[in-house]
Amino acid sequence: MLYRLLVEPFGFPFMARALTEAMLLGVLGGVVSVAVVLRRFAFVSDALTHTVFPGVVIGFMVAGAGGIVWGALVFAVFSAVLLTVLSSNRRVTEDATLAILLTGFFSVGVVLVSRRSSYTADLTAFLFGRILTVDRREILETAVVTVLVLAVLAVLGKELLLRAFDPDGSAALGYRVGLLDLALNVMVALVVVAAVKAVGTLLVIALLVVPAAAARLLTDRLALLVGASVLVGVLGGWLGLAVSYHASVYYGLRLASGATVVLALVALYAVAFAVGSARRMVSHHAPAAERA
């Protein structure tokens, strides 16, 4: 039964490619989401997923499907820099900056895509992705982004962690807080770029928040937190694709694969919440000697 559910669907080449993409995104999103959750950057991440949208549309209009990643990349870097610069102005609150960028950029994208005759189909693909249509080139692009982000985290991991827990101390030690913020913003934007074809600009926020949020319910140790977050990201992708395949083939239910992956991540979060709550209850009611 488990073989039929978890292994059989991926004998088809398009499903194998989708699984490879989902697992890469699980690793990438799982690692970056730890930084996002520790910094409480969920709203910032949500804003960046929307500001990339006009780049996706322009890239597609200029060069077709092959231009999506490059268009998204240009707007990702631009919006990350713009967000960092505007947020550094004390007369402009961060939430106001996020709201302005989110609504402004996203509206530009909607206006552009509304000019196309295939408006509804294009908008659906851009917002919710089509993971079953990814090809080897897109998988390679995701792998390159993953290696790049992991390399940046290997170099700046300790500094970003200090910035998350003690921003004043980080500044006092001489670290350039603005550059650290820019680095995190760019990494978040790169995750959006890597995931835009697979899960779309709306659903990618789940990859940036849910894995680490679920892992945080189970452990506070950083090393375990990163490992658990990556595991949740990878497992969510695998289960989501398997469920969408079986629902379609055996039960006649057409489920959007990208959205099903997100639902699988949310389901894993619910499991982590239940397990974490049960552990805390057991620990609370255990005798003092046992807790010691």
C-alpha cells in the first residue's frame, strides 16, 4: 500500500521531474524558512512573493516560459533592495512599506497579464504554478539557487542568527545590519524565483514559513530545527504530489498539484502541533524527579 502511494506515481518521467523539483524546493525552503521564522519575517516574505509577480509576467511576455525565471529574478533583487532601503528610513514604518510594495507591484502584474487574451489561464499559472510541467532546465536552475543560498547561509549564518535574536548587539559588534537584512531579503526573493514555476507566487509563502514553524513546535535546538524544517519541506512535497496523483488517477478528483503540496505542508504542521502539545502535556504532568 505504501509503495503504491509513495513510489508508484514517480515511475512516470513527468512525476519524477516534479518530485525532484519538490524535494529541491523542500531543502531550499526548509533552510531559509528557519531564518524567516526566527526573524519573524513572514509578512516580509509574503510581500516579496507578490512583488516578484510583475517580473514573472514581463518575463513570460518577452521570452515565453523561458523568461519567467529571469524576469522574476530581476524584480526579486530590485524589490529586495527597495524594501531594505525604504525600511531603513525611520520616518517610514516597515508595515507601511510592505503594504505599498505588495499592492503596488502585484497590481502592476495583474494589469499586465489582463492585457493578454489568455488572461484567466495565464493568471492561474502565474499565481498557483504548474509543478507537473517543470523540465530539466528549471530543475537545474532550482539546484543552482539552492547551492547559492546554502553557500550564503554557510558564510553569514552566525551573523544572521545574532541579528535575529539581538539586533542592537549585532550593530554594537560592528556588523552592518542593513547588509544582513538585504542578504536575507535577497535569499527570500531567490526562493520565490526558484519556486514560481512550481507553486506560483501566491503559494510559495508556505515554503517560506510552514517548514520552520512546524519544526519549531518540536525543538528549540538550532541544528535539529534546521534538519526538521528541511524534512517537513521535503516530505510535504513528496506527499502532496503522491496524493494529487492518486486522487486524479484512482478517484477522478483533479487536484492542483502545487496547492496539494501546500496542503500537505499544512497537514504536517498540524501533526507537529499535536505532537508538540502532547509532549508538553506529558512533561508538565511528569513527576519533578523525572523532569530533572
